[in-house]
Amino acid sequence: TRQERIDEARYTSQLNLDKIDEIFGVYGRNLTKVVDLGSAPGTWLRHTRDRLLGLHGLKPEKIYEKCTVIGVDLLFCQPPRGTFFTQGNMYSQNTHTQIETLLKEAAFRIARPKRRDIGTEFDVSYILRELNQVQLEANIATEKTAQLTKATKQTSDCYDLPPYAHQADVVLSDLGTPPLQESGFHINTLSKPFIRSSLNNMLRQPWDNPEKSSIDLAEAALLLSGNILAKGGTFVVRLSMVNLADPELELLEARLRMVFHRVTRWSDNGRTTSTEHRQQNLFMVCKDKKDHLMDKYAVFGVPR
């Protein structure tokens, strides 16, 4: 039945993540910030939330006080309690900026003020908070990047927030074709992205060219991780139905090795390489990021 297929997909997805965690130690004791790319329908997002609750002894309604879990997908997904979700296209720079902004907002929320005159949001009058919000929205609408950068710097100066403190400890990527729709048939939650993808060549690739699209999506996730993943962080990416004999897979692995000290292939059937055409799911587990920021021009071989 349809429900059995949905349950099997959820079980397999979580089982693979459990096995990877058992082998590579993805969820460490000091883990507090995780970003899940391609989070719909929420299996990895919920599993990550539950692991963090257990690691830090927190309740779902209190997880935001110490941890940040963010899900991202082209499809809308009701996030598990205590987590955040943003809807966006992974090929869009706006989506990358939005994810980084969410991480920074969470870092400022958790950080303690180092100046006594700052206080909490409840110490500021309602009118002043509303004026600040209106001004912020106006700046975003008119793309006053310089003003936003200056405002962010002033905020950083007012809080005990070291540089790159907002960066995630782990980035999970499970980008590919949409899963079976579990609910909301009357509002066409899957058909809308399908309609949208028909007008965007890159978004159609998971259906038109699944072998190559998995690598393209993995590289988009790597580009994002170069900015939002902390030094020493972990990046786990699933490539859906990739050809193990594809030379571009070697190129992707070489790029990952430029960013991480350790890169390991893993699959649930034990096969990770092939000299003949063979399509299957493949995971790349990347540990110990070399630096806070990567040189995207050097990694992707693009002239400055």
C-alpha cells in the first residue's frame, strides 16, 4: 500500500543515518547546531532533534535555549517541535543567505549581552521594537546591503559572540526527487514544486537526468557548507541513484578533500566503487573541515 511504501522509506532513511552515526560519530557530545538540506518529509530533522534532546537532556519546548536545528527544502514541511524550517531552492543564493541569517539569529538569541545597557527584547518598548522591525524590512526590501552589514557588525560588538560562532557543527544533505506525499493532497503540496520545476531546467534535473543531478545537488550543498559549516565540522551528503563509474564522482570527491581532512564513501550494501555502469545510493561522509571558510574559486576551479 501507499502507507507501507512511505513507512519503509522513512525507516530506511533513518536506519542509514543511524548506521553512519554509529560508524563515523556524527552526533558528538558538543553538537548544538545542525542544518538538514532536503529535510522534507522531516525524518532526518526529527531524528536529529531527538538525538540532541538526549545528548543535552532537554525538552522539545526548551531545545532552542541551547541548540539550533534548521531544515531546508523546496517542499513545505511542518518542522518537528523545537526546530526551524525554511523553504527554498538550493541553487539560489537567496536561500543560502537565508540559512546563514537563521544561524546568526539563533546565535545572537543564545549569546549573552556583554553590555548592561542592551538587556532583553522585553526591556525595549513595544513601539521601538516595531520601528526597528519596520526599518529592517525596509532595508531588506531595498537591498541596502551596506546598512545591514553595518547593523550586523554593531550587533556583534554588543554580544559575546566570537567570529564564526554562528556556523553549524553538522550539515546533512539528502537532496533529490521529492518523497511520496504523506498528507495535504487537497492543497497539492507536491504538484506545486513539480509545476515550478517545469519552468526551471536545473530543478527538473532530478527527473530528467538523475545521475548527474545528484552530483550537482551535492556540489550546491558543498558550496553552502563552505560558508555555514564550522571548522572541524561534519558534512554528510547522500547521492541518489548516482553512477558509481561516473568520472564526475571522482571530481566531487576531490573537491570534498580540498575542504575536509577526511572523506569516506559509504553505502548500505557495502559497494562504493565500480568500473561498470551501476546506479545506487551513495553517501559521502566528510569529517574535520579544514577552515571556517572555503575558497570556492579554488575548490570549483573558477577564475576570480
